[in-house]
Amino acid sequence: MDNLLADAMTLTLFGMGFVFLFLTLMVVLTSMMSALVQKIQPNLASAGAAPIQSANVLDEDTKSIIEKAIKIHTGA
């Protein structure tokens, strides 16, 4: 019984260690790719952020459609 418990603990530790190393490697590689893209095209990140902020304005048709959908969904 002790051998089975020792094998289970060994397998658990190896599995958790492998997942930890994989996730750490993934974070490091993602950070390096992000830095590389920012170095190659520095204006790419700032150009994508501006239109999203100005897109928060809804026209009246869209607003009324959303309000009707909410009323239908809530049963009011």
C-alpha cells in the first residue's frame, strides 16, 4: 500500500511540475512575441485602441432594438 501511495505522489508531482513548466514557458514566449511585435510595429497597438473607445456611441435605432430585446427577455 505504501508503494502505491508513493507512486501516486510521484505521478502527481511530475504532472503538476510539467503543467507549471508548460504554463511558465507559454507566458514567457507570449511576452517575448508581444515585445517583438511592439518593436517591429510600435504604432499597431495604439492604432487599434482608438476606434474601440469612440465606438461606444449608439444610434437611436440600435438603442431601441436593445431595449425591446431586454423587455422581451425579462418578460416585462
